[in-house]
Amino acid sequence: MLTSLKRIIRSGWITFKRQGGFTVATIFIMVITISLMTCLFLFQRITKFSISLLQDKVDVSIYFKDTSLEQDILGIKEQIAKIPEVKSVEYVSNEEAKKRLLEKYPELTESLRETQGMLNLASLNIKAGQADQYAAIANFLEKAPFKNLIQKTDYYQRKLVIEKIFSVTSAINHTGVVLSLILVIIAFLVAFNQIRLAISNSKEEIFIQRLVGASNWFIRGPFLIQGVISGFFAALITLLIFIPLVYFLSPKMEVFFPGLNLFSYFAGNFFLIFLIQILIGIGVGVISSIIAIRKYLEL
Amino acid sequence: MIKFQKISKIYSPNIVALDDVSFEIQPKEFVSLVGKSGAGKTTLLELLLAEEEPTQGRIFFDNQDIHKIKKSKLPFLRRKIGAVFQDYKLLPSKTAYENIAYALEVICAADEEIRRDVPEVLEIVGLSERFRNFPVELSGGEKQRIAIARALVHRPEVILADEPTGNLDPYHAAGIIRLLLSINELGTTIILATHNKEVINKLGKRVITLEDGKIIRDEEKGRFIL
């Protein structure tokens, strides 16, 4: 058993070295496949980042009556934070709100001074994870014991915009998944076809091996080993291509997506990415070999 | 040991390769199959290797119906047979040494055995110097001798030789026949399909003559008569 395994591995390695052109072509195709998968991995990071950026802009604000005290509002904040649908609650104090307002509209300085501190602009900004959760939060607020402190919520005003934003982000998400799946299938088929071509060139050789008395595993084994070796080298080459590529592209991406550092994400997930690349390379190599060779072993 | 029982092989209604052929071969026998091209000699050997299935009839090897053997068990039958094919059937991606060693590797022979037997058999067929060469770098005669070396290196029970001298000069042809005879004397059954009249007449062994897929003669000490 061990002797056979040793011979299978040696035979796979020798054939891998001797096949020259076919080996290079197979590795090249697999590099393209693994690169595509790596791009998809990084793309989903960019998509998630963009979606969270967009969703972060969505919130519902609660404004309080002028007579409401800050400690009451902070108490309400704590109660709201306990609602499962709520992702975060931000308290904007009266002073902070006025400061923000004046930064945006300096011409209101005079009008605000006239109110002489009577106007309470304090608010709570609530963010939820999903669009439909805002309705639940609004519903909760309408029935809450502290509802008499609330001047108004802007949920119904912003309902349409919120739903629109969430439907757009969900569409982006779904399109990304479907596109990724299609690309994965195409990449797999291209790699499979290359390996199938390489194995079909060995059709006569497989037939002879059978006539000499080789078992199916003894014939299949070296092809699987070649698949494993090709997959490993393809993964290694892809990684070596992506390190400088991501390094140089990352600052350019940051121009379009401020706050997104793709290289630090790549470096932080280096081993995971390499593992995924190796698994894809070896997986595609081995699965394609098994499927392609099966036909010739049935002769 | 080997029994062909009412074997017919029909490729299409017009092409009858074998027609109701029956004969038996005893252990340690040396049997020659003769006949014109297309008489059915190669088909007989292909059927014995389970490379083809008969249209009718049964073939027994050691009392086992060959065509009832499961596909997964066929390698075990084939390991008992050493075959020399008309078109050599050498593995193109392997060197002469590796081609011969392959027959030992599939039967899980030890590495020492391979290192000892392969050079020995290369010496016997006179190709010790060519062990590193790939089939594409060998002449027809050299390929033939490598094929013979591969067929006998694992000491099979039976050797099937389809025109083993077809591409050899008289000197090497005589050497190969002498080799087959000595292997036969050591107890291996030999089935030789050939056109070589001189070889058959010198052998003085059993000859089965085929014509249009039928046995027309089966003589204990036969001669080449067509």
C-alpha cells in the first residue's frame, strides 16, 4: 500500500515535470481561475464596505419636547438600546445639535439667539440592521411609556428613502452573489476543460496501463497528484501576483472608497486567502481529474 | 488452462472476425496461431486479454469465465498475462526502463526486485544502453524488444505475442524466438501469433491455423501451411 502510494506520487511528479507545455498551460489556466476567485473575495469586501457605508447614512431620529430633561432622554436611550432590532443609538445633546445646525446654516445664528434657550433640539438617532426593522422600532416608540416626552419621529417622513436605500443595497448584494456564482462556474469549467484536454491526450496511455494490469487507482493516482501539484503551484503564483497588485491598488481604491484599506484587509486575511487559493487550486485540479479520467477508466 | 468455447466475434453483420472457434491450451504449451492478415489472430488475443468481448461463446482462464470477471478484478487477470502487441503499446511518457518497471510496479514488486530484474531483462533483449530513451527515440525493432521485455519481466503464467518478430531483423528475430522457447521451458505458456513461416517451421510446436475467422487446422507439431 505504502509502496504503491510512493510510486503514484513519484509517477505524478515525474509526469508533471515532463509534460512541460501542458503543465504550464494548466497552471496558467488555474492561475486565472484562482485569481478570479481571489478577486471575488476582495470584491465582496468592497461591496460590504460600500453597503455598510450606504446603510450607515440611514437612521431615524426622535425629537423631544422642549420641556424634556437630558436625564430622561438618556434613560429613553438606554431603553431603546435594549430593543433587539436596534443596531445603535446616538444621543445628540441640545448644544451639539445647535452647533451642528449653525455649522450647516450660519444664517440661523440670530434666530437661535432669539429663542433664548427655550428650543430643545436634543435627539436620539437610531440605526437598525434592516429596513423593515425601522417600522418595528417606530411601532415600539408609539406605544412606549415615554411617548409623551417625544415631540416627533421622522420615520414616516423618511420611510420611502430608507426602503429605497435598503432595496438598492440588497439588490447590490444579490447581484454580487449571482455574478460571483456565474464567474465561479465559468472559471471552474475553463479549468476543468484544460485538465480534461490534458487527460484526453493520455487516453491511449491509460488504455495501455489497463492492459498491463494496473488497477484504476494506480492509473488515476498520478493524475490526481498532478492536479494537486498544479493547484498548489497555481495558488502560490496567484498569491505572488496579488501581494504587489493589492499593495499598489489599495491607495487608488481608497480614493473611491474613503476608509477602505484593501491591503490591510488582504494582509489581515493573508493566511485565509492563501488557504482559500490552495483549496480552490487543489480542489479544481483533483475534482477535474477525477471526472475527466473516469470516462477512460470505463473502457 | 485456457479454453475457447464456441467463440464468435462479429463487428458488424459483414465483418465476422471469429466464427465458432473452440480450442484448449494446456499449461506450459507453446502454441502458434497462423493465418493471413484479418484471419482473426489478433482478435483471439484481444479476447483473451478481455480487451474485447465475444459476440457469442465463453473463454476460460484457469476455469474462470474471463468475461464474467468484474471490471475492478480484471487487472488481476491481466497481471497473469504478459502481452506483446503488434503496435508495441509502450507508454510514451515513460523511458524504456520505466516501461518495463511499470509491469513490476503494478504487481507491487519490491524496489530491490525492480532494480535487479529490469536491467537483467534489458540485457536479455540487448537494450541495456537504451534504458534512458523514450519510445519515440527508439526504432521499431527496439520498441518491439522493450515490449517483449515488459511482457516477460514479471514472470507471467502466459505470454501472448502478436507478431513479436514483425519488426526485427533475422538475427534479433531468432534471438527473441529462442528467448520465448527458453521461457516456455521454464514453465510459461506461450501463444505466438505470427506470419513468419520460417519461425513456425523451425519451432516444431503446436500450430493453429485460422482462415476467415475459423480454425482450419490444429496440429501438434504443425507447419506453416496457408
